[in-house]
Amino acid sequence: MTRRLDLAMLLLLTFSTGMVDAIGYHGFDKVFTGNMTGNVVILGMGLAGADGVPVLRPALALVFFMVGAALSGRILGDIGEAWHRRTTLIFAIVAVGCAALSLYVALVPDPEIGLAGTIFTSALSALMGAQAAAARKMKIADVTTVVVTSTIVGLASDSRLAGGDSIRWVRRLLAVVLILIGALAGAATLMLNQWIGIAVVAVMIAAAAVIGHLGEKKRTRAEAADQSVNA
């Protein structure tokens, strides 16, 4: 049951990644803040001199994503695969950071232009890196919250059409569909205002942190009860 709850929370965070990537790409000059594969490709095209393809923001997004992931890994340490209070801490930091960025976008005139936009995409990338590191630590197969290419490969290559047993096809399909719907939602919020999508993301990540934390506390109490009975 605990692992199912963890899976559900990571799927929620996958949806939020679709949102932030749509917001970054469409609203802030073609920058992915969650899916770094996209930034690597964009950076390569930009360095090759392709017209209208940015270089600075994708490069900084890559750097700050790695910084966020490294700091998150340092905080998490060797906590194992189960949800831990440090997991809650990381997701809480990401939620607060996203809330602060939504306020930043709401208050700064033309936040997508120049230095203001670069600050936003770099900061959001750092937060997404921290979130991805925490999700990776949990080791839920096929759900990384930021990448679905390997998930799609698994979905197809392990399918019955390919002679496989369609193992974990439900979670794989959900991960792909949720990041797609998240991108649709993120693009839709841009039609209203740029800050709205980031605020929604902050709420979702905060909800995941709270629900996951409550699940972890319930698990800890159950384990303590079992130990007292067996003592």
C-alpha cells in the first residue's frame, strides 16, 4: 500500500513536470526546466547556429538542474527507497520555491524577457533537479517524473504485441499520458497569465509532500506497532 501511495505521488509530480516544461518552452524562449534531454538537443542546435534557437538559457538550465539535484542528493543522503522525512523536506522546498517564482513572475514586468526570464528558468530548473533527485531515490520503476522516453520504450518493447508480458503497462501509460496532459494544462495557463501555471504546480507539489508525509508517518506507526507485538 505504501509503495502504491509513493507511485501515485510521483505520477502527480510527473503531471507537474509536463506543466513546467510547457511553461518554460512556450513562455520563456524554448527552455525545458524539467526534461533536460530537450535542453541538450536545443543547446546543440543553438551551438550549431540554428536561427532563433537559444543557447544561454538552456545551458544555464542544465547547470542549475544539476546543482539542484546535487544539493538534493546531499540532503537526502542514504535514506533508502521508502518515503522519508527528508523526502518531504525536499518536496516542501520545491513547492515553496515554485510559489515564490509564481509571485516573482506576477510582480516582475515582462518576466520572460532578458535577465528576468533567465533568472526564472535557472531557478525553476534547480528546483526541478532537486525534485527529480528525490524521486529517483525512491526507485519506483518506470516513473522518474522527468523522462518518459525510456518509459515509452518499455511500454512498447514489453507489450504483448512485441511478445512480452506487458509488465507495469498501467503505470507506464499513466506516466506518458500525465506528462502529456500536464503539458496541455501548462500551455493553457499561459493563455491566462504566466504565474498561474507555476502557482498550480506549487500547490500540486505541496499536496504530494503532505500526502506522502502522512503516508510515511502511518507506515512508521504500523512498523512500530508490529515490533511491539513481536517483542
